[in-house]
Amino acid sequence: MISIRIKQSEHKLREIGVSPSHSRMKIVSYLIGNKNHPTVDEIYSALKPSMPTLSKTTVYSTVKLLVDKGFLLPLFIDENEVRYDPDVSVHAHFKCRKCGDLHDVQASVQKIYNKEGHLIENTHIYFTGICFHCKK
Amino acid sequence: MISIRIKQSEHKLREIGVSPSHSRMKIVSYLIGNKNHPTVDEIYSALKPSMPTLSKTTVYSTVKLLVDKGFLLPLFIDENEVRYDPDVSVHAHFKCRKCGDLHDVQASVQKIYNKEGHLIENTHIYFTGICFHCKK
DNA sequence: GTATCTGCAAAACATTTGCAATTCT
DNA sequence: AGAATTGCAAATGTTTTGCAGATAC
């Protein structure tokens, strides 16, 4: 299971022109295998036990590289917290203000009154509220 | 002109139940009079010349108070940068990746596929790209 | 053997906090 | 005087940077 993901990660990294080092493969592997839109700290904490020499510097530099290559989408939804999403397709997010979890949601923008004529390259939509789980 | 805004600010502050101190009136006044969605640092830098004893701590505590009272909307659009919008009505933003300016835009969400049934309280929409001015 | 990658420590920022000084009524 | 407001300095937390050591091809 994990080895499949590692293979997948190696492929992905080569595809975007990044040499597949051990750390990078593990980080990409973690990102692919988790739908939790992790922060740098969460990636680090999750991998540290199995990679005792891992440093946050490496996680920072890897996510930066992956964002630059278009493989990762950085999400600025809450103050002082950048989350990373390996799904770069157009979609929206929902952030629960109780548990803090971030979920994927499908949504699209209806109309834009862009009378000044700005060149729009990306659309970001997110919702905040109480998630299904915390509502109960 | 400025004195009118100061009067307006005083009124606004009383309205939301905050005592209108000198610093607060000047800060609200600046926010009302500028459409630039300033950061704390920008508010501070703009007011410092005319208020030599002003400290950033005061700006931080004032914007926090105003956010709590619902008068200011904090915007998390770029990493490491919180901007404040005195227009708390529903609207979207456009952030230019060249000049960094943040403009107001009208837009709304078309559909949401919220099959998990999260309770949505707020909707945030912003666009990124090149603004009208930088495009030329 | 040379490039790249990694990790430590320090630096750079933004924000918060504790507390003392000031201001306001 | 008493309560609220302000400002300084230190603390906190996150991200970046410089550089030296490790690793890979």
C-alpha cells in the first residue's frame, strides 16, 4: 500500500521535473494519502517518527518547490496557518470553526462584476461554519 | 473633510459600543477613508507621522476590537498578511499578484454541492491575477 | 568529485502578552 | 482616585536564510 504510494510519488516528482529524493517522496506520499490539507507542522509531525533525521527546513523547502511546480496549492484560510492541497483542480473548501478541519466542497462562482477589467487567473472560494460532524 | 470623518468615526464607535478614544477614532477614520484594505503595518505607518506616540500595539488591539464587534472583516488572502476591510457586506476581492493591491469585486457563488451538510455561515471569494492597472 | 539535498542554528517577521505609565472622567 | 487606554519591551510562533555536512549520481 505505502510502497505503491511511494512509487506514485516518485512518478509524480519526475513528472514535474523534481528529482525524487527520499524526503520528497515521503512528503508527497503523505500528501497524496491524506485528505486533511496539512500544514507544514502537520506534515513534519506525521513523518518525524519514521524519519528521525527529518527537519522542518526540508519540509518547508519541499512544499515551496511543489507549490512552484504547480503540484501543490497553498491555502490561506486562517490567520497564521498555511495549508497545502495536492488537489489543484478547481474546487472550494469548507473550514469548520469548531474542530478546525478543512473539507473539500464543490462550488462555482456565478457572476463577476469585473468592470475594471482585471485579468483573473485564479478563483478561490471557501466557506466557514460548523461541519456535519460538529453540528450533531 | 477629515473632521467630518472623525465625527463619523466617533458615531460608529459609539454605535458598536466602543468608547471613542483619540487613537480609535483616527484608526477608524483611516479605515473609512481608504479603500486599500490595509494591514496593521499600513495603518500604523499612515498614522504615525501625525501621531508620534502611536504604537503598533494600539493598532493591533484596536483592529482586534473592531473585528470582534463586527465592524471590520479580516481578510486572509496572502500568506503572512492580514488585511482589514471596513465593508462587511457580502462581496469578493481581487488581489493583483504584480502590485499586490486588493480591489473590491462583486461576485457570488452559483452552486454548492454540500452533500455532507455542513452548516455554512460565511462565504469567502477572492480572485488573483493581474489588475487593470498592471495589465497595461 | 561535483552537484544537490539536508539539517542545524540564527535571523527575520508578525503578533501577543505583561506590566508600567498615561490619560480620561 | 479609579478605570480604561496606551506604549514599551520581551516573549511567542512561524518561516527564511546561511552555511556546513551528508548524500547521490
